[in-house]
Amino acid sequence: MQRHVRRTESIYYAAQMLFWLSVSLPLALAVLFIQSRGLDLLQIGLLLGVYAATVVLLEVPSGGLADAIGRKRVTLLAYVFLLASSFVFLFAFSFPAFLAFYVLNGIGRAFASGALQAWFIDCLQAADPKIDIQPPLARAGTFELLALTAGTLLGSYLPTLFGYLPEDGTAVLTPLAVPIVFSLFVKIALLVFVALFVEDNRVTDSTDTGVRRLAAVARSAFQLSRRNPTLRLLFGATLASGFGLAGIETFWQPRFEALLGGSEGNTIIFGVITAGSFLIGALGNMTSVPLGRLFGKRYGLLSAAFQGLQGVSLVLLAFQESTLPAAALFWLVYLTMAVKGSPSMTLFNLEVPSAQRASMLSVASLISYAGFFVGSVTLGDVAERAGISAAWLRAGGVTVVSLLLYLRVDARARLQTPASRPR
């Protein structure tokens, strides 16, 4: 039993590291790459909007498809779309070509959302029905953040090794294109790895029958969300978290640029701050396990504490006028998000039956994207009119208030018996 659990964890962690390494390799220079191919910031903003809309539209259907025809099938399909998107990205020189990249990438990310994690949790619970899934989820988050850190730093460094290539924007293979090429090879390795090592033994429908069942699966997921009070509370907290995340991720770069007096000559500082946020997130994931024990596995209470601390960190960040304390608080925001990540996901999975896990994970992802979208729009307006500090104050306030939702989850959990939870 323990050997099976360890093997399952090893496969999942390796797959997640390859996935996030492939995502992060071109991440730090993607906008510069697109600009070098002739697009302006307005066009790039439109493309990102199309990407977000694609993910939102396909989140729940893709999760339902994974529940219907199998987690491995949908995961492999997702990786095929992501691989195709990278090829399009490498050869894109026009707005329509980049539009095709973002649509394919959005489809791939939506299909990848939750399917492999659902397989992972199902395997763990099949091996040991009484297993505490919080520690393995925390370890997975740690490996993912380490991969993001390595990919971001490596992707930023690779162009310096290929300075002899043609000038960016003049050829397919240029210095800024090199991280995309490396990402392509990692995605191929990921596709082969999952095809060989992930075993999905769940009884599933044929693809044709699964597609026909898709509407019923998605409808069932929304019905479960509506009738389960704990899930409604968790989704409310997820919405608030997405709102707060939009505030920090949308505005931190222009805010730090202002604190530094410009970005020229300071790009390494932005790289250190970004890499630091991933590393501090990995630390948060590792810390969440002993903290879970310290809180007596009251994951609702633990999530509430760090949801509140995240909001307070955002509020304090809004008042900073120098780089060092601002960076420290910026990292504290990411630390608190990481600490509460696996406890809140544990609470969520305890409420979801195995047969609906992938579709319900997609519902959660959809709600997080919705919170991020609302935060981007409303806080963007606040930042434009009253400044970034005012936007962060509002984001922090919403996050602090949402800790009450986790406290309600904790109160409900103490009234429930383990036998009353779905499997």
C-alpha cells in the first residue's frame, strides 16, 4: 500500500514539475517576444482577454469530460493542445497567428486543469481510504513552485547564451525564441512521461458516450455546488482570493518600477522578486504541513488565519514607499497564499465525491478566474483614478473579510462526522 502511494506521488510530482517548467521557461520574456514580432500592448491585452475567456468557457466542460472519459485521456489531450500552441507561438509574426496561439493555449490549460490532480487524489484514496491528502497536496505545491522558480530563472538566462542568433523580430529562431524551443522539448517529454507512467484504471465511457454525457456531468457539478453549503462557502473564499490575486499580480510591476525610479538597469531586481515569490511559496507549502498538525487538522481555521494575514499584508504593502519593505510584504502575500493552498484544497476535496472530482475542480478554477477577472476590471479602474495603493487597500479589505467564510467552514466541519462526507 505504502509503496503504491509513494509511486503515485513520485509520478504526479514529476509530471507537475515538467508541466510548470514548460510553462515558466518563456514566461519572463513572453511580452518582449510578442512585441519584437510587431504587436503593441493594446493587442497583447486583447490576446490575454481571449485567453482568459477561452479558459473560463472550457473549465467546467473539460472537467466533466475528464470525469466521463478518463483523467489520463483528457490530460494527454491537454498536453497535445499545449504542444501545438508552442509551435504556433514560435512561428507567429501577426495578430491572427498569436490569436491562434492564445486560443490553443487556453484550451490546453482548461483541459489540464484538475484532471491529473483528480487522478492523483483518487489513487491515494484508493490505496488508503483514511489518508490525509493535505501533506501530499502541500508537497505537490512545493515541487510546482520550485519548477516555476527554475523555469523563470533559466528562461531569463537562456537568451544571453544565444546572442549570436539573428536580431529578435527578424527570424524564427532568435535569442528571445530560445526559451520557447526549450519549452517545446519539455512538453514533448511531459507528454511521453504521462503516456507511459500514468495508469488510469477507472471505468469510463467510450469517447462518444462520454461526450454525450458531458452536459449531464457539468449540470451535476453545478447542482452539487448549489446544494452543499460548505462548497458554497469555499467558493466564496475562492472568489475573494481571485479578486485579491488580481490586485497583486496586475499592479506589482508598475508599482515597483515607480519605487525603483524606472526599470532600466533594474531588470535583475524584477527577476529576483519574481523568483523570490515562487521560493517563498514553496516554503509556505512545506510550512503548511506542520501548521496543519499545530492547528489539530482544523484546516478551515488554518485557512482563515492565513487568508486574513494575506489581506493584512496587502493593506500594509499599499503604504510602502521603499523597495525593501515592499518586497518583503510582497513575498509575505505569496507565503500566506501558499500556506492556505493545500488546507483549503483538502477541505474542498473532502466535500466532493470521486466521480465528480475533475468537474468540481474545474468549477473551483472557474470561480477563481471569475474573481481574478472582476478584480482586474474593478481594481484597474481604481488604480487608474486613485492609484495602485488605493487598489491594494480594496483588495486587502475584501481578502480580510473573506476569512469569515473559512471560519464558517471550520464551524461546519466540527459538526460533521467523517462518515457523512462523500467519497
